[in-house]
Amino acid sequence: MMSEATRRLGIRYPIVQGPFGGGISTARLVAAVSNKGGLGSYGAHLLAADELGGLVAEIRALTLQPFAMNLWVSNRDEGTLRIGRSDFERYAKLFAPYFEELGSTVPQYPERMHPLFEEQAHALIEAGPPVFSFVFGIPAADILAKCRKRGIVTIGAATSIAEAQELESAGVDLIVATGFEAGGHRPSFLKRAEDSLMGTFVLTQLVADRVKVPVIAAGGIVDGRGIRAALTLGAQAAQLGTAFLACAESGTTDRHRGMLFSGRTHSTTLTRAYTGRLARGMPNRLVEVMTAHAGRLPPYPVQAWFVSRLKQAAVDADRADFFSLYAGQAAPNLRHRTASALMGALIDDIENVRTS
């Protein structure tokens, strides 16, 4: 099933594994997908620049096939740089009762909450992964130029026609058209995420008709028929996130994995509770209490910093009601628990259609 997208990416099948941030990506999952002919992806936006070279080398040791490394272009919301110790302590009081409930204490004021994207990007280019994917914006022209010079394929994410056109104008090689059905973050960058909620298959058609670069459809796709539908509507590949998140090779918790195969996925919600940026997941107490504090929550990455440590305290206490339970709307149709089984089923479905 060769297309311009599979040719540029150097993959056999039009299957892209969505990247997971926050420590949920693993080199093992990336390699499992890439070794089966898809594009494995690693969400590295929380890693320091000096960690990226070693990670790329680790993945290269597990696969000879192409893979993608993913970063967040905009990784600080407005006002974050002006947050000092007094602001931190004010936000800490909001989180303190929940840390106490979990038998933990509020962490101390950190030196840095998030690495700088520019430092990460230059370190990643130096490491030379086959593919550099990114969300929440477009890298500066010099970064994209260095990628082209090094032969690194670039993939940007769009939630609207305008964002896709901006990506194409910047010279990005492929565009992910990501609909609001997707689990995880809404990577909007021209308007508020709440104002950029278009369904995957509508967005895919609109974007594919208006840009010349290959389009990858993402959001609400968990099986072969979803991939076929995306290809029919103009995409040249499909990105699956939740389906791979549910696999044993991902870095999420066993409790989260188990919930992805339960009735809990029949209802998902868009929330800023997890990080301060809009994301889709399963409702739980974390979402409930953070929503009750809407308007008082800190911006990204401060909210994400507190919640990540609250989540670790919840993991230690085995309290899934304070987990970040990312899940897409199609999660009720999940069937496979390993990347090998999932890839096998997707490939069989694609191959059967091709030969029928």
C-alpha cells in the first residue's frame, strides 16, 4: 500500500503510532511498531536536551526501521515565565489537600518545570532520528532547514484548515489532521483548543483537499476499518494513539490499561485538569476536583508539573481516581493487548482489502 506518505516515511504500511508524553512512551513500543512496518513514535517533550541523543541511540538499537521523535513547539502558556516562588506557593495550597489525602506532601519549588524547545530541537537534530514530529505549533525556519539538510522528515499536527495551510507554507513534509475524538491533547496553535474542535473525518477531507503534502488522519481510529475510512477520505496514512496506549508495551499503568478495556471508556471528556491544556480522557475524581477549581488552575506547564507528581503519589497509593486517564472516543472498540497483535490485525485487514 505504497503512497507518497509511506514513501517519504520509509514505512511499509500506512500506520503511525501516536506519540505519548509524560513518560508513557517506551522505546520497546516504538520498536515493536516500526519492526512490523509502521511508524513508531516517542513523545519526548518532557526530556532534557542532553537525554535525547541517548534515547535515539536506544531506539536505534531495537529497530533498523524508521521511527519518529515528538516534541511540543509551544511548551509554555502565556504568563508562565512570570510565575515565581510566591505564585508557586499559592498554587501549591490548591493541591495540598489532595497530596495529603494520598499520604504525600506538596513538592518543593523546582528550578525548572520544562525543558526549552529550542534546546531540545537542536539536540534532536544532532541525534538525527529518521522523523521529527511536533505539536502545538511550527518550529522556526532554521530548525526546519536543518532537518531538511540532515534528511530528517518532519510531521506537524493541525486541528483546522488554517493550521494545516500554515504547516504546508512552512515546508513541513507531512500533516497530521487530528480530530477532537482523539485521546490526549488537542494540539491547536492558531486558536484556543475549544475553538478548534472538528471531527477527524471532516477535518481529513477538508485538509486533504487544500494542501499538497500528504495527510495523516488521527482521532477515533482503532482498527483497520478506521484506517480504510481515512484513506478513502483523502488521508495517506492513519495515526492510532489509544489503541497502542492500551498495549502492554506502552509505559502507562496496568490500572489505566485495564480501564481502557472496561465500560469506563463509554464516556470520555475534554478537560484541562491534567496539564492545563485541553485533553481527552476518562472522567474521574481528578477531573472532578480540578474542574471545580476552574479559573484558579495554573497554566501549562505548572498545572502539568503539579498533576504529574500528584499522579505519582496516586500510583504509589494505588488510587486510580487521581490518575490522568487519557482515552479516545473509539476506545470501547479496543480489542488487542499487545503491539504485535494490534499490528498483525491492522496489517491483515489492510492486506485483505488489497487482495479482495
